Amino acid sequence: MTTFTPEAQALLDHYLAEAKVALGESASVDSDDVLRDVRDHIERELAQHQSPVSVVELEEVLRRLGVPAQWAADSDNTLANRIAAQVVTRLSCRGVRRRSKRTFIGLPLWDIAYGPDIEKGEKRGRARGIIALGDVATGWLAIGGLARGGIALGGVAFGGIAIGGCAVGVLASGGAAIGGIAIGGGALGIVAIGGGMIGVFTAGNGQGIGYSHLHGWWDHLRR
């Protein structure tokens, strides 16, 4: 269970009290259920932080949730639906953003960014670090839907060593691979190994176009 510094605990208690007052303005909203969801969300957001959680760390989470008084800013009969929509949007329509506080040559040691961030207007997460994991990841080791780095693993991967559905690199392996050494269902490279190959040297049992086809060498390696 997450613990807080005295100052952070006081801030959390004040925030939840404000939320209860705001939610209490509508008889059609179960304030206890909503507050329980809010508490659970705060716990999940701070799960990766060291305890006790500081005021600064808590403030960042509360800022994304918004000011409770704004939840009940309107007085029409759609209040309950609007409150529910705002809370659900803030709780469920936001991706993951985590970053190491430690850096090396200006980059965080690790950075994680998945999903949208509504407040920043980001439709997908963009991670950048020594180790980067995200929808779009750039790093020494990059893992993501689109990965770029020294070692890149992803749906589409660009790197020194690239592994993915579509891979481009010095050493590339994937469904479609382009590189100095390319290994894949379709391979294009100086050395191309795969089902369909184009290269200076080709190897494999598939169809290949190249200066030299190393069929026997490939069979020997497979044994």
C-alpha cells in the first residue's frame, strides 16, 4: 500500500474532501463509488514511486485528474453523466508515462510511454532514453510499435541490430528485412538469407538473386 509524507497525506485528504463535496451536488452520482475509483487510480499511478510519496509526486497525479469543483460546474440535469464522463476519461483514456530520474549523457536511463496523453495532445506515447519502451521508442535499446536505436525490436524496427515485422539495420531480421546482413521471409542485403532473397550473397532454400548463392553453407549451419 502506498504511503505518503505528512504534507502529501494532508493534500490528498483535502483533495478527496473537495471531490466529495463536488460529487454530493448530484443525487444520481454515488460519490463513494467514484471516490473509491479515484483512490484506486491514484494508488496505481504512484505504485512505481518510492514510499513515502512526496507532495510533488502527488500533485502531478492530481493535476491530471483536475480540480474537483470543476466536475460540478454545471447545474443542468446532465450533471451526473458529465461527472462520470470526466472521471472515466481521466482515469481510463490516459496512457502510461514513466521515466527514470537518473540520466546518462542527457538521456534518462529508461523511459516508458504507451497510449495517449490527452492533456499533452499526444495520440501515442513517444519514449526516448537509454532503454526506451513505447508506441514510438528511440534509444540504445528500443522496444515498441516503431523502434529506433542501437538495438531495436518492434513492429517496424530501425537500428544497428533490428528485429521486427519490418526491420532495417546493419543486422536485420524480420518478416521483411533490409540490411548489411538481412534475415527474413523477404530479405534484401549484402548477405541475404530467407524465403525470397536479393543480395550479393544469398543463402537459403528459397528463391534468391545474388552474385553467389551459398545453399550448401546454409544447410551446413542448419544441421
